[in-house]
Amino acid sequence: EFSKRVSAGLRRIVESAGRGQSIAAFTSVGAITVGLQLCLQCPDRTAFDLGWRVRNASITEFLFSRDRLTMESFNSLAHLDDPALVTFR
């Protein structure tokens, strides 16, 4: 049920976005994991394992069009300048 709700939310974002528009969404590891699973079309277990790798405050970027969702970057911490700030969920 959670995956269905996140997928529906992602669909609403994609459908409401204008051409060339950038959108920021701040969320938890669960929603990021569902997005990764949609992009990679991987089984639940693989998505679950990827979710355990998501670090706090990391940035994952998705590119999208009306009929496509792809991953641009995953788990980036380039915006954090102090390694002590890096933690896992």
C-alpha cells in the first residue's frame, strides 16, 4: 500500500510539472526507495537493500517526462563539507 501511495504521488508530480521544470521534494528513505524501484524496475528485495544504503541528508535526483522516470544521481553528499555530518538512517 505504501508503494502504491508513493507511486501515485510521483505520478501527480510528473503530470503537474511543466516542460523543463525542476521540482524539489524532501522525503524519507521509504519514498526514495520506491522511486529507485520504479526507475530500476527491480524486485522488492533489491529495492529494500538499496534503501539501506541511503544516507541522511543525501540527494537523489530523478529525471522525468510524461512517460519515463530515470535516476540521474543517487545518495550524493556533495553539499556536505564535513565528513562528520554523514550518517545513515
